[in-house]
Amino acid sequence: MTPEELEQIAETERAAQKKFQHTVNVCVAAGCLSCQSQGVKDALDEEIKKRGTECTQVKGVGCMGLCAEGPLVSTESGTLYKHVAPNDAGEILDSLEGAAVSRLVCPTNVPFFQRQKKIVLENSGVIDPERVEDYIAANGYSAMMQVLSEMTPAQVIDEIVKSGLRGRGGAGYPTGLKWSTVAKATARKVKYAICNADEGDPGAFMDRSVLESDPHRVIEGMIIAAYAVGASEGFIYVRAEYPLAIKRLKIAIRQAERLGLLGHNICGTRFSFGVDLRLGAGAFVCGEETALIASVEGKRGMPRPRPPYPAQEGLFGEPTLINNVETYANVPPIVRNGGEWYAKIGTEKSKGTKVFALAGRVENTGLVEVPMGITLREIVYDIGGGIPEGRNYKAVQTGGPSGGCIPSEFLDMPVDYETLAKVGSIMGSGGMIVIDDSSCMVDVAKYFMDFCMTESCGKCIPCRVGTFQMRGLLERITKLDGTEQDLSLLNELCELMKNTSLCGLGQSAPNPVLSTLRYFAEEYKSHVQSKQCPSGVCSNHREDAR
Amino acid sequence: MAAGVSVDFAKPVAPDQQDKRWRIVDATMRRLGHHPRGLIETLHTVQEAFGYLDEGALRYVATSLHVPLSRAYGVATFYHFFTLKPAGKHTCVVCMGTACYIKGAPQLLSALEKDYGIEPGETTPDGKVSLLTARCLGSCGLAPAVVYDHDVAGKVTAQDLRERVVKWMSHDA
């Protein structure tokens, strides 16, 4: 494969697309598929066959974002249809030549669409994730080609450093710095590049969406990273709970291999790189890098102390680069447009955009990509459309079980790594759950502690015993049997776990408790003092309690 | 070769050689070079083929991949995805992710508990319906979500869930 050949594929595909007068895109990502979008696509195909109109194509595309309104269908003129049923197929095809089907139209001139800035999701909902040609026609693999033919590894790393990209998995470690550490490390045999697609945070589905909607982008990012750090073998560690993402990744890897974009001597250079899939098996702790490595090695996913960091001694004892799906997905556009272009987006210390999975008690649930530094209020009220059923905002939970709950007084703060950390939460991988006044914050804290208790791997005592004890205390408080002493014990345990646990899971497990104790102290007090739950969720004899 | 001495370093034998599903498992192990690092992949294949991992399967996989049985058992019980018990004819997986929890997943579980006395991880006495929970399906936009056999359903109410389970219990479909 040469740059000319790649351009040739893109040209052929663009020409083939041009032959069609009309294109109808049907979302076939997991969200819409679960409300039968495949039936809609089949009905459209059937209808076209029946009419014999060869100038219209129906394309299965990735996530369009507004999952709550699926199945979503869009046309090339920019009209978006929501809640489409298979028997709407005829009407939609009729509308291509005339006026839109007004009863199905989903307005796109609303903040949900207007306020977004799409870099990672630029192809989502536009290209067919199962066809590499479609990706190439959308400038796919051109960044890889540019890197292999024009740049040295050091130049690539330099560009990433300039962009200011930080790890999108949660901690926000500078990506360029990580790459240069792995590049400098010496390998005994080979270096590895791993893509962490073990999206364990409950309430987060950004990575799944990217993998389902644009798998080649992640692979391209990995190839560029592998070239920069000198890795020759790669693994994508993906959750077994995401069968569609696995299927599309397998297809994508096979297609890339067939075109010589993966394998030996890629594009005639001396650089070789192969990617294999490894399936997770449902362990939250495997999102932690050393646990993930143990799992790829076929062992129990238990973390080990760092240092040595995976950059020095990782998979099979070799230097290993581990980045998140979204981090890799950011790499191709950075290379294409230059690091400085990327650094112009976002805030001083948090560059670029971030994809958030907006869910919970909010009108527009779905996937949004926004520039860093946007305020929480804009996300919840403008993009998210506010809280339904006339209820009141109580908190936003970010960062999953490792994050915290952000109360209304911080609605106007900018969303970036530092500010979120300052208020006791974390950026996390991008889950954003809106909580309204029908939820009890003590119950929410108990929910997360329950989660961490089940997911604690049991290796270190502070986490194994601490999560169990904390859950017991929270259980007692939510049964309205708690005392003042329980609250102080809870505080004490939080500090202990934070300071003495082995890995990130244990160190951050107290965060949901700490942040709710800090901002919703009144609720805790009411539970232990007046034995009342202000939201009416907890009671002494809970029939529906779990 | 010493005549007359034959030590049987025999290849491990599959629990049921008639069962063709073991060939799929063998193929996976071959692809991974019978290396211990292929343990998780192999267990995935076994579970996909048989629905669960029983003792015979664990013994066979452990011997074939040269790992102690304790390690195979350790891995099989460490990860939630693996199950050592056969599931019912139908499975109903209730998502317990944050968004689903906030939007009423606990009420779905308690509905089934009330009606059939089964808790997550259990199967109805007639072996028809298993109730399971998932950490997060990633269908948070459709919360609360439930997977009926292999179909994801969104915005599920206790009523929907009851109807589906009643249908499963009464018809033999």
C-alpha cells in the first residue's frame, strides 16, 4: 500500500457514493439496535428493491448521539428522523424528493447538536463502520500514511506533546509524556501497545460507541502510537459484554490486514505491527493498567504495586504502552491537523474535546462531545435539555464509582481535569449521570460502595475489608438505624482507604461517600438524627430493598 | 528409545469425545499454542459452546494448557462473566448500572423476587427463567435496560418484565 494506492481507494469509493442521488443513514449502534433499528433498515432496503430505485442507498451507520429518541434515521440533506418504525420506510423514501416527514422530524437546530464539537465522533453516524473503504473515503488512514512516509517516531511524539492531549481513561496523564517514556525504554524482545477498552464504569458508554461506530479510527491511532514508541504487537482489551463492538473490531482488523495496513512491513516500510483482541470477562478492576496486563496474560486481574510502571515493565515484562480508546481515537486528527490546532481547543491545562455519556434524570440522554472547559450547566440544561417531569437538579455524578457527586453550587464551573478534582470528583472516562431530587444521596453512595465491594479483587486489606465495612455502615444508615458515631467512622475509613489501598480502585472508592458527606451532609444527618430520608427512598422496612 | 518402557504422557482427553463442541474448544487452544496465557480465551470459548463451565471442562482446559486446576478455577470464579452453573431456558439480565439504578432497576428485581422468589443469580425451580444482573450494559440512554435472552430492551417497566416472564413461564416457547 502506497499513499497513491490509498488515495485511489478513497477516490473510487467517493465516486461510487456519488452515483447515488440520495443516501439514507440508519443508526445501527447498540442503542438504536435495541429499539429495532435493524428492522427499519431492512424495511428501507425492501422498499427500495420493490420500487427499483437504484439511485438511493441505505447505509447502516454508527451512533448519532441522541440514543433516547431512537431508532434514528438521517438523510443526506441533514434531516434527522426519530422514533422511526419499519412501516415509515415508504414515507421516508417519498420525502427524499420533496418535503420532510414532519411527524418524525427531530429538530437539529437545538443546543444538543449545535453546542457539540465533534473530533472523536466526526465519523460516527456518517460512515458505515463495517466498511474500511468508507473510512478511507473520509480521510481514514491518511494520518497513518503521513506518519509512516514523512515523520520519524520522535516527530510524532513531539506533535502529541504539542497537542497537550491527556489520557481519556480518567487520570489524565499527559499522553505525549507516556509515549516518550515507552519510546525510551529498552525491550528484551518486543514492545507492546494495548488499547484499554474495558469500559467498566457503570453509566459510561463512550468507548463502546466509538468502537461500534468508527473502529478503524482506534486501530489507526494504535498503529501511529506503535510506530512512535516502537511497539510491534498490540492488543485491544475489550469487554465481553460488548458483543457488537467485538464483532466490528474483528471485521475492522481483518480488513486492515487485507489491505496491508496491519501486519509485516506496513506500507513497504520496515515497521511491522499486528493487533489482536482480548476479551475481558467482567471485572471492573481490569480497567487498572497492571490488572489489565495480568488479565491479558490469562491470569486473575489483580493489580500489582507500581513502580515498575508498565512503560518500563508491562505485558510479559516488556515495555508496554496502555491508552484508552478515546485517547487513540484522538490521535489521527491530531496528526492530520497538527498538535497546535488541537491545543487551541479547550482550556489551558485540558486540551481538546471530551466525549460524555449523558444519562440518568435528564431529558436528552445520549452521547455528546464538547470542548473542555464548557460549564456543567451548559451540558445539563442546554445540551441535556434539563431535568424531566418538573423535578429539581440535585447532583451530577462523574467518574463512576471512583468519582464524586457535584451539587448545584458548582453548576457554573468549567469541566476540565483540574476543576473536577478540586470539587472532589474526577473526569473519569466520561460517564455523567444526572440525579434529581427523587434520589437519596446516601442511597447513591451505598450503591457505589456496593459496587466497589463486589469489584474489589481482594488483594489488599484496606480495600477488601474497607469496602465491606463501609457498605455495612451505609446499609445501616439507609435503614435509618445509623448513629452519629457511624458517620465519624465512615469518615475515618474513607481517609484510611484513600491512603493505604494498593490501586486506584481502593484509593478512589471512598470518593462517592466523601463527596456526598461534603455536599449533602444534611441528608446524612437527617438519616441518623431524625431517622428520616428527605427523598423518601430509605425506610425502616423496605419491601423493595435489595 | 528405551524398549519396553512406555510412559503415557497422553494428551488430555475431552470429557465427552462424542460431543463435537469440544472441537471448537480444541481449535481455540491450538490457535493459542496451548499456552497458559490462553486460559481466559479458552474459558470464553467453552462457555460460548456449553453455556457454563463445569468441573470436567475446567479439568480438561487446565490439563491442556498446563496450568494447575486451582488457577483455572481461580480465574473462572474471579470474573463475573463466567458461570459454573447452567442457566435456565431463558435468561433475563437486569442492568444495574448507575443510570438504570437511578431510573428504577431495583424495582424490577424486587418485582421478580416478589412474584417468583428468585434473587439475582438464581433460576426458577422449573428451570425456565434465570435472573441475572449486569454491571452496566452501556445502554444508559435507554435506562432501565433489560436483556431478554439476547435482545436488549430499553425503558423497561416492572409491568413489561412481568408480562415477558409470565409468557415464558406459561408457553413452552
